[in-house]
Amino acid sequence: MTDEVYLDYQSAKPVDPRVLDAMLPFFTERFGNAASLHGVGDRATAALEESRARVAAFIGAEPDEVIFTSGATESNNLALIGYANRNKRAGDHVIISEVDHISIHNIGKYLEKAEFKVGKVPPDQFGRINPAKLRSRITDDTILVSVGWASNEIGTVQPIAEIAEMLKGTGVALHVDAVAAEGQLPIDMREVPVDLLTLSSNDIYGPPGLGALYIRKGVKLGPIMMGGGQERGLRSGTEPLPLIVGMAEAADISAAEMAADAARMAAMRDRLISAVLSTIPDSHLNGHPTLRLPNNAHFRFEGVEGESLLLSMRDEGIAVSTGSACSSKTLEPSHTLISCGLLHEEAHGSLEFTFGRFSKDSDIDRVMEVLPGIVLRLRRMSPLYKTD
Ligand code: PMP
């Protein structure tokens, strides 16, 4: 073990050792293909279906409302493209939000090429989508709305229950990418009338390379990948049993520990936020002051480049992010921050800290030992930072 401080849980999480223990037998003696008509296949089917029931229970769903995919990107593709294609006769208009994950934005671009109309609803300055504003965009041709449960970048939590209620009875389906929120906020399909919900295994400390899509009973989708017809014909390809067993274990652990985990992370988040804002002049919190994920603290430092901050933190052995992990290798400013009304240079001066199950209070001590000095040093060299 190194003494590196890892505060980038939104980008990747370690697999919980208890999850790994549950998975290991399924790589060797308990291997099997659920489609096979022999004992090994039957046992694989039993493990697959038991796991599906556990993942479904995690979100208050029925087992036959959950299918497994290769991850959140695929679940988002299947939800939006699969739904749009299958329901085209009812209309050709899809609404997404400006603060959603890059995968949703790029699926939107794809749908436009496929001759759908795609509208983007803007957030307020905190990254929240207003349900009334969303409603005003709905036309007779609208078939689907997609909004993330929470932002993977700035941590703002969306009013999903209100949006779902608002759409009820309109005939417009609601897809929610719950990846940033899962394991941190309770998600219950019996309580909130969402039609399609994207989950990722790694985001609840399960193995990477696996996701799930919740499809409410009666909601019709077409497949986007052709093959052997697994997962009710919606997602062909032999199910990766060790990963699926791992996600089920991760879901059980998450359900049992979510409240305590979230409270612990929120306390760390609040401690970091107040330490940064009170110690570093001209620093600001991005996203909503209170309606934010328990594990997310996202700051903007005037006159400083986020990339330089990140690299200086890296030299100190602290791993953080400048924003969206998925597109952090581009020099484009975050679309989420720009949508919230930040100028390009403000968006570029941002840094995201995300806590997780294995974060410690001493991680914050370490950040506060070095961050004020790094900001000061970079500002001294910055033509953008004005001193009086
Ligand atoms: N949606 C959200 C909200 C995400 O944060 C991510 C990235 N973790 C994805 C979708 C895509 O996930 P993946 O790259 O694992 O497919």
C-alpha cells in the first residue's frame, strides 16, 4: 500500500473485498453458461437468476424488470436508442438534460443523425433541472425524457420524483441514469414512477465491466445488439456470471450500509467544503449548496487552471479530478459547468473531490496541508489572477 490519497471515487472504485470473495468461485469451479442444457448450465442459471433478484431488490424492482449489460454506457444506449427505435411511430422527439453524462449527449447526437429531434433542457445555476421548464418543452411528438438522478461532476441531485410525477399519464417515458447516485441515495422503483433506469456495478463497489438496465413492466424496447437472444432478447451475449454475482453481492452490501456510508461521506464532504471556502480566498463551491451527493465536493478557484492544480496535487500523491472522468483527456471545458453559466476560464479553474467507502478523515487533513499553498503558488504565476 502507498500513502497516496485517493479522492476520485467518481472515476473508479475499488471492488469491495467481500464482493471479490463472492465472485471468485464463479471464475473456476462454479463456472457455467446459463444457456446450457446440463447440470453446470442449470447451476449457472440458478446463480444468474438469484443475482438478478438481488439487484432488482436493491432498487425495489421485480427480477424480470432487470437485464444485465456491459456497463452504464451500454445501458444508456439501450435505453435511449432501444426505446426511440421501438416507439418511433408514437413520435420522434426526445428530451435530454444539458447536465447529463457525455454518453447521453453523444447518444443524443446519434439520434439526431437517425432523424429524431433531440431537445436539451438547461439547468439553473446550481445544475438543477426545473420540472416545469422540462414540461414546457414537451410536445405531441415527445416520446422520451432522460435526466440523470445526480450529476457525476458537480454532484447536484435532480428532483426525479417530481419529474416522474409530472410525466405520469402523459405517455412520455422517463429514463434516469442513476450511476452517480446509486449506493448514496435510496432508489426505489415502487416509490418513483421511472420507466428505464441505468445502473453500473463498479459504482457500488462491484466489478467493472458490468451494468444493468431496469425496464418497467410494459415498457417496450428494441435490442441494439444482435446475437443469441440472452436477457429476454434485449441484450445478446453470454452473461458474465462472476461479474453478475459480484454486482448482486455489491448491491446487498450497499443496501445494508448505504445510510451509514452516506452519513460518513457527507460529514467528510462538509468538512472539506468549509475548510476550503474558509481557508482559500476566492474559492467557490460548484453545484448546489445542499441538494448534492454525499460524496461530492466541487470547487472553483479564481485565476487558477484546474489542470495545473490537479498535476500539483498529483505531485503530492493526491488523486483528484478536474471534472468528468470520462472526458478529462480533452481540453474542452466541462459542458456541465458551462450549462450552469460559468465562463470558460471559470470552468477550467475547477477541481472535483469525490469520497468513497474507504476514504478517511486524514485524507482531508492531507488535502488541507497542501492545497492552500498550491493555489497560492499557481496564482502568483497566473496572469488571470488579480491581486490588489
Ligand atoms: N453515466 C454516468 C452518470 C457516469 O458517471 C458514467 C461514468 N462512470 C457513465 C454513465 C458511463 O459509465 P461507463 O463508462 O462505466 O460505461
